[in-house]
Amino acid sequence: MKLNILYFAWVRERVGHSRETVETDAATVADLVVELLQRDEGCAAAFADMSAICVAVDQELGELTTHLKDSCEVAFFPPMTGG
């Protein structure tokens, strides 16, 4: 399946780009993260500590157990703070 992945803030800086479309067999966000960790040093650094990253699937906050479907959008970003 194809996924549209968005990266924000320091996650984007470590990965090296803000968006991409990937072909994957990942069933969940956790499966996708395992694939991303294995790509290169930048991805390994970005996803080394998943407690420091939030995820949204199709613009709704998700978790590592969130299931993925073809053509969905997955966004990775640092925790949000308010003021």
C-alpha cells in the first residue's frame, strides 16, 4: 500500500525532508516505524525514542497501534505545547 508521510519540526530535520510517499506492507504505525528505523542514520535518529514523537493518521491523533490503510496520511511531530 502507499502512504503519504509528513515530518514536522526536529523530526523533519533529522529525516531530511518534510514529506514523502512510501510503498509499505506495514499494518500499524509501529510496523511503519520499524521500517523507517532501518532506512538510514537520519531516520534512526528521528525514531530512536518514540516517547518523544506524536503521530497522527489522517489528521487524527494516533498511537503506535493505530492501523494503517492504503493512501492514508501519517504525520510525525514532537509533542505540542501550549501557551
